[in-house]
Amino acid sequence: MLRRLPVPFVSSLPIPGLGRTGPKVVLELDLAHGVQTGPPRTPLEALRARNAPSLRSIGDGLRRAAVDDDVLGLLVNTGTEALGLAAADEVGAMVADFSQAKPSIAFATSFGELGGGLAAYRIAVNAREVWLQPTGAVGLIGVHGRIVLLRGGLEKLGVDPEFGQRHEYKSAADQFAAAEVSDANREMVQRLADAVVDDTVARVAARRDLEPQAVRDLIALAPLSAADALAARLVDRLGYRDEVYDHARATWTPDWEPAYVHRWAARTGESGPLQQVQSLARRDKPAVAVVDVSGPIVLGPGTGAQAGSDRVCAKLRQAGRDDSVKAVVLRVDSPGGSYVASDAVRREVQRLQRDGRPVVATMGAVAASGGYFVAMPADEIVAQPSTLTGSIGVLAGKMVVERLLDRLGIVHESVDAGPRAGMLAPTRRFSDEEWGVLDAWLDAVYADFTAKAAADRGMALDVLEPLARGRVWTGTDAHERGLVDHLGGLRLAVERACDLAGLDPDDVRLPSASPLEWLQRLKPAESSESPAAAAVVAPTGPEALLAGLAASVGLAVPHGVLSMPPVSLA
């Protein structure tokens, strides 16, 4: 659980407007539109962001509201938008923190219909009371894992996948090249699903004051009707939305106005008299920069939905040039991608550290393979229990469409200048010599990845390597094995960064990224350090070629050799 942090006052002098005399406020956290886990990357995301609160605004708002006498309590609508488990747990920790100080009610029309309510219910149990519509249900049915192998279908089309991987758990290659599910792949996915259920059981048992075995028994019986969920003490009351609000008025006080958490946070932010004074005072305070690595990691600037190494590295260098930035939080939500791009980001993290700035990585829903590569040099790593991480391994290959072209009657002929010029061509198979080249490269990348991971984590290589082999771990299992340092979210990462830098977490600035950051890239660049220098362009390199070849036959593929396996948990 995140520690609730008090909000400091900058002055004891009376400030006009500080003593508000209007109606009290009850904050609403409406998750019906989802949650922003980072700044919008595209115009479409910016449009959606109008009604979706950000994790940052929720956290800032609830921390200040917990010590604001004008705020009576919190109403949480868990909504029907499926949040990822990591984002749900971060929101849940914020609700739990607020609930230590003030009353809160979480309510839902249904925690899934027949199923799919795991993330929403994990949020709800952090409130003091949980309400459910009488016709709703608690779909706490567990976790469904899914493994899909495409080779049989591809071969029927005349497409022959040729991939190599290091090692047995790197099943991102299995989805194309394997004819049957391997024992290693099955074992890994089963453990991921079991770990999420184990964590859910522990959370629900602790929050609802139930025995862990009783929770497991309820999961076996789910989905549960509203009446059965009430009898099993999974919820406190049955009622519709209007009854929730009537209860809050009857219990807390009838004279209050509702306000969204993120809107209240903005309204009581730097626009008020007190906050204007605070803002002026905070300009001279040390800062902790938050740099996002969101989406597949690719060479160059990348698209809006990718973590282009040029763009990420430019942000890290910008933080390094700012004397007020005393520490950096690297927020990673990425399945990985390019080996070279990931290594470029790792280099910039190390440069910050050599300049005396601690770096703490915080992991979102996924920080695996290349996503782990960029996080592993950090001084400390924070992950959510449900984060998918690790996947220290490598894969490479191509889709051979020679038979498909022949079947379609398409004439094709290769013209090469150089003995290996057509090595990645999709119109022919690898030769034995080319397989030797590919295998040697896979071995070299895997050796480099594991050696750097062992050095970054302060582990002996013979201890680290058995944890690698391409295996994906949950945050909980990764923590037990020393691959991450703490379980928590962004706020904990900020606290750890401040501690390493000798700063007071209550006395630092967290500069916010502009919601129109994507628009800044339209400006002409003045130098290689300008934000516009990382304007979006089409990705290049062998990883982009591989993606393009597979996309030509309608397949979604990894974005590079350091991509995590396509694990699906629902």
C-alpha cells in the first residue's frame, strides 16, 4: 500500500480565499472511460483523454483531498472499461491510501457479466464499502491464459516461418515456428495465470477479512449473483447508483457537491490563491523528471504508439541538462522490441547515473524483454505484482512466402549482389550457412543481454541466467527472484528516487508532460536536442523489415528481437 503523503504549506500567512465557505465536496473517481497511464501520444489519444483521468491526476488529487477539510469522501465507479491489472492496482493503492483518512464507497453495475470483473473488483476492495447493483454479479472467475500457434495455418497458405530463439521460454517465436505447444511455454503461461490468482486471493482475503481458502472456494463457484456475493461478504450492500448517492448524503452530510477527482485536482491546483503562492515557491525546488518508455521499442523516433529510441534518449538527455532535475523516474510500459534501440536507451540511463542522478524504473502492465533491458540498469526497479516482466531472451527469423507466391502464380526471381544480400528475403529459405550466421548472432545477443542484466542487477551470471532463457515473470515472482526491487507504482518510485537523491518527496517538483506533446514535433528542429528532432518517421532497420514482411501476409509480429512472447491473460 502506498504511504499517504501530507501536503506541505509554503507559508503560515493568511491567504485570501483559503477559507472556503461553500458546500462540501465529495470526489468521484469515474473509471468508465479508462485511465491514462501516460501523456497522449496521438491526436486520437488526446481526444479520448478529455474524459479519462490520468494516474498522475488521480494520485495528486487523492493525496491532497485526504487532508482537505472541504472533501468529505470518495465515490468510485469501477465502470466497464477493462483496465489492465497493473493500472487497476495502482488506482487501487491510491483509493486504499485515501480510505485510511476518509470514507469511500466503490460501486459497480456489475463486476463483469459472467466473467471479466477481476481488475474492477481488485480496485473496489480498496474502498471502505463495496456496493453492487442488485442485478449485477461478481465475475471473479480466475484467469484464462491463451496460447496461439500459427504455423499450421501459415503452412496451408504457403507461408513457411523460419525463426530461431534463445531459449526455450522465448515463445514469441513459437507462435510462428512451433507446431505444438512446448512444455516450457505451457509451464510459463500456467505460472503467470496462477500468480495473478494467488495475488488476487491474498488481496481480497486481506481487504474483505476472509480466509484465503474461502476466497479460492468463491472463485471456484463464480460468477456469483449479487445476492450470493452479499452473502459471501464480497460486497457490503446491494443498490443502484442513486441509492449509493442517497446513502452518502444521509451518512456524510446532505450538503455537498460531486466533483471528479482529476477536475477537482486541476481546479484547486495552481489556479487558486494558495496554490499560486505554492507554485511560485516550488519553481526553485528540486525536480524529479518522469520519462516514459511506452509501446514497442524501435529504432529512430518511432510512431506515436511506439517508444522510439531517438525520442526517449532525447528526453533523458534533456533531464540531464536540467540542473534542477536531481533524479529521474523511468516509467516503462513496453513489450520490448529492437535490441539496438533498447541498448541506446540503457546507455542514456547510465549516463544520468554517472552524472550523479539516481534513476528508478517503474513498470506498468508490461516491461519485458527490451522493456526489461531499458529498466535493468536503474538504481532500483519498482513493479506492480501483476506486471509482466523479464523475458530475458532473443528471437529472429522471417516468413518465407515462396510457396504462397508459386500457388498464386506470381513469378519472382531474386537478383543479389553479395553472397548474403538476400538473407532476409521472404522469397526463399535460409541456407545452412545463413542459419549459422543467424544462430551465431542470436547467441551473441543473448550473451550480451544476460551479461548486462547480471551486472546491472548485481547478480552472478550463473544465478541470473536460469531466470532468463526468455521466461516471462509476474512482478511478484520477479521480486522474489531479485529481478525487481519493490512492488508498487509511480508514487513509490518517486519516493525511492527522492530517497536515493537525498530529497524530501513532499518538497520536490514533478514536471508534467504537455498533453499536446505530439503537436510539438510539428515544429522545425533547431538542433539534434530539439523535441522536433525526434519527429515521427517510418521505422527502419532489420527489425522493421521483419515486421513489414510478416505484415504483408496479415500477421502481427514482434517489433524486434527483444520482444516478449504474446502472453494473453483474461
